[in-house]
Amino acid sequence: MSESTAIAHGAAEAAHQEHPAYLRHHFENVEQQADATNFAMWIFLLTEIMFFGGLFTAYLIYRNWYYPAFVSASHQLDVRWGTLNTLVLIFSSFTMAMGVWCAETRRRKGLVLCLGLTFVLGLAFLGIKTIEYGEKIEKNHVPGFHYSLNSFLDPEHDAAAKQYGDKPLPLDMARHTEVYFSLYFAMTGMHALHMIIGIGILGYMMFRAWGGAYTSGHVTFVENFGLYWHFVDIIWIYLFALLYLISRHP
Amino acid sequence: MSGQNGHAQYKEGGNAHHIVSPVVYVVILFALIIGTAATVWASFLELGVWNPVIALAIACTKAILVVLFFMHVKYSSKLTMLTVAAGVFMFLVLVGMTLADYISRAWGNW
Amino acid sequence: MSATIVSLPDQSTARIPKMNYLSKENGLLSWLLTGDHKRIAILYLISLSFFFFIGGALAGLIRLELLTPQADLMATDTYNKVFTMHGVIMIFFFLVPSVPATLGNFLIPMMIGAKDLALPKINLLSWYLYVAGGLLAIYTMAAGGVDTGWTFTTPLSTHYVNTNVLTTGLAAFIAGFSSIFTGLNFIVTIHKMRAPGMTWFRLPLFVWAHYAASILMVLATPVVAIAIVLIALERTIGIGVFDPTKGGDPLLFQHLFWFYSHPAVYIMILPGMGVISEVISTFSRKRVFGYTAVAFSSVAIAVFGFFVWAHHMFIMGISNYAVLVFSLLTMLVAVPSAIKIFNWTFTLYKGSITFETPMLYTFGFMGLFTIGGLTGVFLGTSGTDIHLTETYFIVAHFHFVMVGGMLMAFLAGIHFWWPKMTGRMYPEKISQLAAVVTFIGFNFTFFPQFILGTLGMPRRYASYPPEFQILNVFSTAGATILGVGYLLPVLYLVWSLKYGAVAGNNPWQATGLEWQTQSPPLTENFTSTPIMDHEAYDYEWLERQKEKEVASV
């Protein structure tokens, strides 16, 4: 090795010691890396807004066209499960935000606890969703799978519809309840898929957090995941308002 | 590797150093819980055309609280705020202009 | 034409630099697992070329069928599959990624003075997604194809065909994510990784163009993704969201589809316009006229491009009021494109123009894109659109802007930056010949189609009234010439890899940070972070650099 390359090598080694291991070499410094990856997550969330946007567009159009069907169909959803799920997700957003705080203040055990709580709350959400989907399957309210109009043609004999004093729908409007449920399953299903992915990543993060990966100054992964998790919560806030709370006055 | 002055070059923006206190998070949590209760209660009232308006208004408030505080946008750079605004704007264009077609179909041919 | 700005090093002593991004590591894995944006660009270039020729072969089949008025070469169903796959492959697997994924990936970090894009692993993922989508598209062709047209119009695609809508949709969905990640990477990189002194208004216009296109990629592509998901749900479970018998509206699909597909055409053309800005400046030895106007018009095209999608739906059943509004907005979106053409023309004025191959393609672009764009105005005017839509006029319009415009810009860019990417010059005479052949072939192929459209020949039909035959024969003859014009670059560019002249750092004497380093570049692009202390297209600065070089020897 010639002298000049030996000097260059030594200089590079010295420079290396100033750089944390997690700094990628195409970034100048840690601040740039954190800033860039944070911005990248925000741009990704923009794509998610537009992705769900298509579903919201469909929903708003058909709710406008088939309002009575949407009202009756929404009564088939149990508002108690929906409210509980909303609270579950709000709490999980809180625990996630606290997790980020723990990472920022280097509280390793606190971080694992917060991530764990978020994980459990996420599972609770999915559990409640499973119960709700089960109820829909039982009553044949799944589009394309022996979809039944009975609850809407004959609300007297349907507990959920009777509770709200629903009148029987004319046949064509009753058929349009299938559109409501299509959108219900598409939107909550897409949301649930995002939850599942998030819970998976949470599991991975808990494991890494236990090893101290995020409590030695490198919080960006937790921070950016937090953004994703809060976004999924926001989607649910709108889904809850639009799908469950159309009109429940008697 | 960049030269010795590499470190000094990049000026970061945004929330790298501002740590939001847990007190803020607790306050927002309670605000969100109250908002949820309010929106459920409002849906049981007969308010005609105002039902969806109130539901969406409460949902938007909750969303804004999550965005500003849980997602740290209040403490972030202008670029982050612009990014959020761009997303919301595009969403509104998609929904609004598509709905405009559907609503104006009912107006008939001139 | 003996005047040329090409300035090559002394060929008897010049060598390709030993240490460069191509020689840094060897072996297949070093390519398949690379994070280097330049290697990823080359991977894209190879796969894009592959898909281009598949799409081109399908085009050849279309033109062969249309030689005769009867549907005699293939069954009409097969013809439907051929033009569908031609559209799907050319749009999703060639045009959308063409300039961004090859030239954008290669050049943007270098142009802003960075070592790589912000997210190299995501960049590699983009390529794998692209390849996965492309392989799925090829599988679809082998499995019997799809015959709905690339637009998947409902309810045909959801209820009336038995062909491979789902696999094609999935292929497009995957390719869409490739596009999203590329755009995401570019936006983050351009915002966060510019070198010291590289302010927004010192960026090359190529970067501005890609920034605008990336905004479109990121915001529009997810909407077509959800549209494809809904089609999949409609076809598999029958959810009814596009089914009139269940209360759905087929037009909803079209709204969601075109919300992406109109911005998609700007995703396709904006990077090409970026190339044109660079080439026209270099070969006029002048800075681009009205830099700010061109930069802002790129962003304006991106923004306005979001507001006009329903001009693809004028006859489909949207309300008359929607027709009116979208027609007016379409007039608006033509303005920034025109501004660019004016600015490029004024760049030429009093410039020292030479006619190397990239410049020939650029001239071709300016003429053909202008014609294509102007015919777009006839289509944006709803009154004339009613007669011209779904005819060959539309086919001619979009081929003028996409092939005469975008593809020529792509070829201009490939030739312009070939020395930088490979360290070798392509052979100038044959490349000029290929450019001229392409231009002639293009006009013979597509100009008759404008006439056919106004005469009333519908698109997507394998047979047509016999009085249209002569123009169709012209068109097919032109297509043959065009094919030769596209084949030649493949041959001589590959040849040049071994036998081309050594290019040196800056054979075009261009401004721009990418030209101030070796060809091919080092893996890390620059030995030390460059400091940008001059405006873009500053030829005086370049002169001073050359004087310094001479003085120091």
C-alpha cells in the first residue's frame, strides 16, 4: 500500500469513529438522516391518504345516492363495539406517543412497556373487529356470500333494526344495502390490513427495543413508525364517524 | 467520505430536538375521549342535515389534534406542515371534484 | 455538418478510469443487491429496453393486422388482447419509469451534489417491484392475455370478460408501487440532500422536472391502486361497487382510474421535458431562457394536471356541468406546456446551435410534441371531442406526445448521458441517421392516423371500412421504418460499450455537476462534497474552469 493510501485509510478510520454505526454513508450527518427519513415517512403517509381517498370517494357518492339504505345498514353495526374500538385506538395512539417520548428520553424499559401496550391494544382492536365481522357473517350481511335482505325488508324481526325503529325498505333500496356493506368491508378491511402490518412491525420493534436499539440516540425508527400508527388511527376516526354514526336517532 | 466540514453543512429542520412532554399527550388523550363521547351522543340526536356536519367536524377536530400533537406537526418544520396540507388538499380535490360530477348530474341538461 | 462541440480527450492516451461504479465490485450479487443509484439505473435501463421491445413487437402485430380492412391476421379477440397488452406494457412498464428510473436515478444525486439518493434500499426495492410486475405481465400474456384495453373500463372488465384482468391489474398495481417509491425517493432527496450552495433555483431544470413528476407519482398512483383493488373485489366477490344491478356506478371506476391516468401522462412527459432543457442548453451553448418560468411551469403542469382527468370521460355519462368545468380546466393546463416550448425556442435564439444526435432528437421532440399538444386542445374542447374521441385521432394524439415527444426525449437523454454512464461515446454518424430515420418513420406512422380519426375510423377495431386502407398501409409502412430507427440504437450503443471512443469527463462541455467528475463516475460520485457557487447553465463559469485547468498544467 502506498503512503498516500495509508494516510487516506487512517483519515477515514478517524472519521469513522465520529460516526455512529447507524449513520448511512450517503448522509452527511445524523440530523440529515433523521430529517430525510422522517420526511420520507410523511410522503408515504400522503400516498396512504390518497389510497384511502378512493374508498372515501366511493363511500360519499353512494351514501348520497342511497341514504336510507345506508342508514338502515349502519344500524346493523353495533355502536358499542365501534365506540370501544375507537377508544382502544385512541389509547394506543397515546401509548405510541409515550413510547416515542421514552425513546427520546432513553427510557428503555418504558419504551418496551409502551410498545407492548400499543401492541396489546392493537390486538384488542383486531379482536373486536373479528367479533364484529363474525356477527355480520352470521346474519349474511357479507356481499357476494349469500347476502340477505331480510333485516331490511322485515325489520320487525331483526333486533338491531327494531332498536332504531327502522321501517321496511322498498326492495330496490334494500338491495343497495349491499353497496354499504361492500364499502364497510373494503374500508375496514383495508384498515385492518394496515393494523396487522403495524402490529407486526411493533412486535419487531419490541424485540429490538429490549436490546436497547432505540434508546441510545437513534429514535427515528420509533418516531416514524409512530407517524404510521397515528395515521391508521386517524383513518379509523373517520371510518367510525362515517360508517357507524350516520344517524342513530329513533 | 466528505471532508472535515461535512458535519457542519447540513442544517436540520423540524422536531429533532423538541421533546413533547407527556402532559401534552395526556391532555390530548382526554380531548379525544371527550370528542368520541360527543360524537356518539350527537349521532343519537335528530339534527337533520347537521348530523353529518357535526360528525365530520368532530372527526376533523380529533384528526387535527392527533396530527398536531401526537404526530408532532406543531413542532415540525414548515415543510412538514406543507406536506400535510398538500395531502389534505389533494384528497379534497379527489373527493370534491368527483362528487361535483355526481351531484350535478341531478341538475339535468342545463 | 462539421460543426460540433464534442471535445474528447486524446484517444491514443485516454483510458476509462480504473476505479468507477462499474468496476468497483464484480459478480451478479453485487448488482442484484446494490444500493448504488447508478447501478440501479443501469438495471432499469436493461429491463426497460426489454419491455420496450415486447411492447414494440405487439405494436408491430397491430400494424400488421391493420394492413387490410378485414380482421384476417388474427381473431378479433386476439387483436383486443394485443392492443391491450401493448398499452399496458408501454405505459406501465416503459413510459412511466423510462426517464425517471434510468436517467433520473443515475443523475439526480449527481446533479445536486449528493452521494446517493436518500433511500437506496427503497430504490432497489423499486426495481424489484418493477421486475415483479413486468414478469407478471409477461405471464399474463402467456396465460392468454387480457382484452379490456389498458383502461380496464367497467363494467366490461368486471362483468363481461373471462380474461386475465386480475393478473394484469396486479401487475399494474405492483408497478405502481415501484413508481411511488421512486417518486418518494426523489422528493426526499431533492429536498434534503442538496450540496452546500445548491439552492432551489440553481438546480438543473432536469431536477425540477423530476420533482414535479415525483409529486404526481406520489399523489396520483395510489388512487389507481385502490381502483384496481376495487376491480379485484368486484370480480372475485362481486361486491357491487361498480355494478349497476346492485346500485353501483361503473363511472366511479373511471373517475378513480383517470384521476391517476391523466397525471400519469404528465409523469411520463415531465422528465422528458427535463431532458430537453438540459440538451437544448448544451447544444445552443446558452442558458435556458426564463429558468424560473420553466421551473414553475413544471410544477404548474403537475398541479393543474390533477384537475382535468374527466376530459377522458366526456362521452361516458358525466354531467354536462362537469364536462364544462373539466373542459375549461383542460385549456388551462395547456398553458404551462406551451410556456416551456416558447422558452426552449427562445433558448435557441442567438445560440450557437450544433446538431449532434441528442439535439436532433430534441428538435424532433419540439415539433412533434407541439403537434401532439395542439391536437390535445381539439380533444379538450368537448364539442369536437364528441366526434374525435375513441377514433384514431386520439391514438395519433397520444402517440405524438408520447412517442414523438417522450420517447424522443428519452433517446435524446440516453445519447446525451451515454458518455457519462459508460465512459464511451456512441458513433455519431449512425446515431444521427437513426434519429432521422425515427423521425421520418414516426411521421409516416402516426400522421395518417390524425386523418383517419377525423374521417371516423374507430380505435381498437381489427377491421375497418375499405376506404381507410390506403392510410393504414401508409401507417404500417411508417411503422416498419420506425422499427428500424429504434433497433439501430440498441445495436450501436451496445457496440460502443467496447469500441466507442473514450469520452472523458465532459465531452459536451456541459455545465452541471455531473459533468465535472470522471466518466463513468465513482460509486460515491464525488471525492469530496461539491460546493455550488454559480447559477445553473453558467457557461462563463465553465470557461473559467477550463482556463484554470489549462493554467495549472
